[in-house]
Amino acid sequence: MTDTSALRSIRQSGLTRKVALSAAAIGVIYGYDTGVVAGALLFIPKEMHLSTSETSSIATTLAVGMIVGAIAGGRLADVAGRRRTMIGVGIGYVAFAVLSALAQGIVFLDIARFLVGVTVGVSLVTAPVFIAESSPARTRGAMLVSYQVATVAGIMVSYLVDYALAGAAAWRWMFALSAFPAAAITFVLLRLPDTPRWYVMRGQQDEAAKIIAQIDPDTDVDSELNDIRTALATERGGAIREMIRPPYRRATLFVIGLGFLIQITGINAIIYFTPLIFKKMGLSGNTALLLIPALVQFAALLATLVAVRIVDRVGRRRVLLIGISVMVVANALMIAVFAAGLSGGLSSLAFIGVLLFTAGFDFGFGALVWVYASESFPASLRAKGSAAMLAADLVGNLIIAQFFLSVLGRIGGVWTFSIFLGLAVVSFGYVAAFAPETKGRPLEAIRTYWENGGRWPTEPTGADLRPAEVSR
């Protein structure tokens, strides 16, 4: 939870406020560009005479682009700088949103959506780094959470825009509208400096000191600079081979498995295809197909905020397990709806099922996706561990984007959501068996969990400040 001093720090620092604004705007645009395809897919297949596989390709090319962008993003941010890369993200969102709107055929549209995906992938890697490195320590958590909350808000906004434009079947405007906020935030980014960490990486010590003082006037600039130099020296010592041999092989397998399960359990099937799922159930009309999904995303936003407020008190494992349990219940409701067909109160049951699934995901997986990636490794392997988790996450996303519509059409809703139910159960077992409870553990102490074979040492280490609170 963010304390009043953290909020006061954000208000007092003009640079911090601008970074917070940029982070929120980029998050909203990312969420919008990810979710807007749901409404557009109600109209594009008819206008372009697309098959099911061609319809799926619109989401698939986005997912492929995200993988390419994520692979390139980290290196790009190190070479060009965090600020320049973020400016490139803003320009990319403008250009490729317009290209998507101008598409006259499926090949053109797929290329445009692939390029949007590349931009999204770069932003997924670079935006959290830009935020974290431009924030004072006491506000860093709140700033990172603001990006995640903004992403969910962007998805909600995309459904509202889809609903507003659905009457005119204006799918081109659905894609194009994100260009306007992207252009505005690009101008803001042009006026921001890069991060102190990047300036130190480039040997620009005086510039780094200047920005540190702007970020937090109360900080000890020399001490902060020394911490950055020490961290950079430590991180250079990390090698990929350390991730695939004991003691951190177990941590690597855990975050890769968790990253894959986050997506393969079906969240982007809901985000990309909710209107088509409702249509398959027999619902019709723009209110049912577009406005109701917007309400679902509002519930997901509230669930994320609740998780953020309680995770440090309740614990990571418990929050994850509660969220996955809700997903299990939601899948059971979806199976019941497809099995019975829509009649009477079952239309409300369909809405409740989708709402519970999305809220459960954002309460658990969505709120904690990067917590375990950042907490599972020592500093020298932390970036590589996060990259491995993101890669597994995006591979799962690609599979869902490519095959969900075809599977739904071939085997029906009952069996499709039975598969998701099974995967949710597997996820529950996976988290229960392998996820460490890191609540109250300093980052330096978490490594002892993996070094002890996936269990916390019986006797607390010197770095472990609050061992009594945490159990396997």
C-alpha cells in the first residue's frame, strides 16, 4: 500500500508527475490497442469475407509481433536509451494505428497489426524499466502498479469506444482513435530526460546526479549513484548458464511455467473474443456484445486494485490461489451456459461467468505476474528471469490467439471451457506446489529458498527479517 509520504513525493516532483502521466498514458494505449480488436472483429470478417483462420490471424499477428518486440525491447532500451525507446513506442502507436485503419485487405491488416504488436512488445519491456528507474524508491511500487491499472483501464475504454462506434460499423475508427493520445504523450516524452541508470551506463555521471536530485530532492545523490554503479556491476556477473543449473534452475522452471500458465488458461481468449463468445452463446445487439464486456473490464480493474491493497498483508500465494479458484468457478459456469443454451436467466449466468473469470485473473495472475519474476532471482539474474517469464507468457498468448476460435468452432463451448477449467486446476496445483511465499522476505533472502531445494531454511538467515510470517 502506498503511504501519504509516497503520494506527497509524487506531487512535489515535477519529473515524477510527468513520468507517472507518461506511464499511465502508455498503459492505457497498450490496453486499448490490445482490447479494441474485440469489437472490430464483429465487422471486419463480414466486410473482408474472412474465414475463421483469417479472422484468427488478426489476433495472431498481434501476438507474434509482441514476441518480436519483447525480444528486441531490452537491447533497444540499453542501446538507444529508455527515453528514446519510449518515444519510438509513442510514434509506433500513432503510425501503426493509422495503418490498421487504412487496411483494404487481410494481408495489409495483418502486417499493420503485427507492427502494433512489435510496438506493444517493446513497451512491455521498456515502460516498466523507464518507470522504475525514474521513480524514488518509496513511490516505485505505486508507479509500477499505476501502469498495470492503466492497462486494464485501456481495455475497458476500448470496449466503450467499440460500443459507441458499433452502430456505424466503424471498425477503422476503432483502430485509429488510439493515435491521438499516442501523439499527445509522445510530445510529453520528448521533454523528459532519460533515467539516471542509463546515464551511468553511458558514463554520464553528472547528468545522472542531476536527474536523481530532480526525482527525489531529499535523497543522498552520491549514495544513490554508488548504489546504481554497484547494481550494474552485479548484473554484469549474471550468465544464462546460471539459470539452467542448480540452485536457480528450479526458479527458472517455476517462472517459465507460471508465465505460460498465465496465458494458456485463456485470459486473452476473453479479451480478444468476448463479443464473439457471447455471439456464439446466442446473445445479440451491441449492448450485449460490447457494453457488457466493458462492465467486465471495470470489475477487473476493481479486482486489481483490491489485490494491490491486500497482497502485502495476505501474501502472494494466497492471492494467487484465490484468483485461480475464482477462474475455476467461472469456467464451470461457462460450461453450464454452453451445455444448457441461453434461455431465461442463463444470459445473466453467461455475463457472471465472463466477469468472474476476468476478475479472478486480474486479482491473481494479473496483479502478481511480475512480482514473482522480480522476486525469484538475485540481482544478477533478475532481468534475464523476467525476460524468460515474459517469453513463456507471450508463447501462451500466441497459442490462444491462433487456435481459440478454431477450437471453439470445432469442439464447441462445453469442451473448450472444459479445457480451460482443467488448465485452471493445473495452475492451482502448480502454484500450491511450487510458488514460494515471499511476503515479508527481503529480496536478498529469497535466494535461500532456491538454494535450500525449494524450501525455506529451518533456521532464519541473517538477512531474513521476518521469518515467522512466512511458510512454504
